[in-house]
Amino acid sequence: MAGQQERKESRAAMARRENGKREEKGKEVDVKKFGQRFCTVFSAQESGERLRIPPSFSQYLENEIGLVYLFGQSGNPWLADLASDTEGFFFENGWKDFVTDHSIEEGHILTFCYNGDSHFSVVIFDEMYIEKPSAFRAKPSYDLVATTERDEEDKQISSAPLEENNATKRNRTGEIDANNSKLRKRSDVASIDYKSASRNGTEDVMRVQRQPAVMSQRPPVSQGWKNYALQKAKQYKSKYPITLQIMKKTNVYKTYFMIIPSEFVREYLPHTDKRLTLFDPYGNAWEVTYVYCSQRYAGAFSEGWGKFSLGNHLEEFDICVFELLSEDIIKVHIYRANAMLTQYLLDSSNE
């Protein structure tokens, strides 16, 4: 009886294995996306400004349009745009820098390996089919540029006077200065909900709205990446009024108060407090409170900006281009200093 029972169990196990094999055959096997390679022969006329990717490789690049990293044999990263048209995908803005920095010439052979997360490894062979020796020493040329704007602005932040509200409760306050676009504020702003600005004769005082302070977990950003993001943002053109801002810690990690350049405020934005709608690059709408200081022709985004910043995962050194589509609608274009998105951590030191 025991032997018969064992044979039954053995036959049942075999049946289960066969059923499993049949089910596996019926499943659609996913195409391996990462680790795929393609090769091309460089032509200055066809590939000097942008490099066309073989159409057969397009299956591996779905949903990958945007900023990508090209890692040369030196291990250094170059930033470029992966774009597409009716003929397929290609590398553009930034690709020319990669070519120049590696001294790529007519007839050189390039192999690309897609490593996922918008990362490509590139190996360059010379006309003798040998890896190009100088490529192992190549560095991004834009690392030599040091043009980051307003680096000193945070250093000039100081404490503002305390004001009492109608309930005689003392609150933290801040001040907009339109002459030099500085915000003087207390670093430990306690108020979470935005309150209307209180006018005090020659001085405008307002409480600063804030979301919970967070800490970035993003890897360090090189000067080259900062410069590249700034360069890309400055290239954006529009028939509508635009202004550019480099994100600071007080814009994206704490306080969440976004001062708009005074020249842009004077010429284009409302000269009164009101609600505006910001559209992010994905078409999502975010309401923000725009506050205006009439005596100094200064404006800023307060309530709602923190949600926009966190919702779009803005980081220090990212660039925002504000495009005024109508009196109440602004489209925000984001140029990231690092394409890698990481989760924030709550900053307990600010509690």
C-alpha cells in the first residue's frame, strides 16, 4: 500500500510539472531591455550634430525620451537629449559636445550599450579598429565652465522682525525685497498656512507658508551638470513671456517661497495678490498663491508652491522656466541638474 501511494504522488508531481511547462510556453516572453547594444560608423556630415539610432533598436527605448547620460571609456558622464521623430530615435543637444570632447573623426566606430535608467555606455574605436586611447582620458568640456548664477544669494538671508497678529500671538515673518530679489526670513518659520500680507507703512511683512522640511537623497551634482541644465534652460524660446530661476534650498527643501524676478513682475504679472495656476511638464495643474508687494514691485509664489515643488520632485540647482500663457496661467518647464530621482527624507532637525 505504501509503494502504491508513493507511485500516485510521483505521478501527480510529474503532472504538475508538465502543466507548468505548458503554461510557461503559453506566456509571452518579455524582450530584454537592458544590456542591448548597437554599433554605428561615425560620419561628420550625418552624425556631427545629432546621432541617429538604428530603427531596429527603437523597441528598447520606449518611454525613454528626455535627458540621458553617455558614459565614455573614461567613466565620465556626458548629458544629451534622447529625442524622436517619425524616423525613430536620435541623440541631440549634448551629443556634439561628446563628439568634440572625444575627438571623434570620420570613420570611427562607436558601440552603444543601454544600461537602463537613461544610461548608455559608449566605446570608441579608431580607424585601426582599436579602442581610441585618448577616450580613456576624455572629460566633459562644460566642466570647465563656472557660470552658476546667484550662488551667493542664500548667504544674504537674515532674520526679519517679529510681528504680532490680532490675537497678540507672535509669529515668524519674512520680507520681500524687489531691488535685489532677496528674501529675508527666519529659518525656523512656524506658520504652515498662508496668511494675507500685513502692510506696515513703509515695510511689507508677510508670513511664509511651508510644507514639512525635507532632505535630499540625490547624489552630489557636478558643476558640469549644473552648467548643462542652465545652458539647456537658456535655450528655451517662446512667443510668450518667460523667466528663468535656479532652484535654491529655500525653494525646494524648506520654507518653499519662490521669489520671481522683479523685472518680470513689473512687466507681466498682476500687481495684486491672487491665485494663479501652474501647469507642470506633464500637464498637471497646481494652484498657488501669488503675493505682490506694491511698494517694491515684488512678487512671489507662497501657498501651493511647496506642493508643486515636492510633487514635481524639484531639487537644488534644477532650473525652472516660467512661461506666462495668460494672466492666470503659467507653464513651468523643468531642467534637472541630475536626471536621477530619489525619495526625500523628512528633516527632523527643522522640527
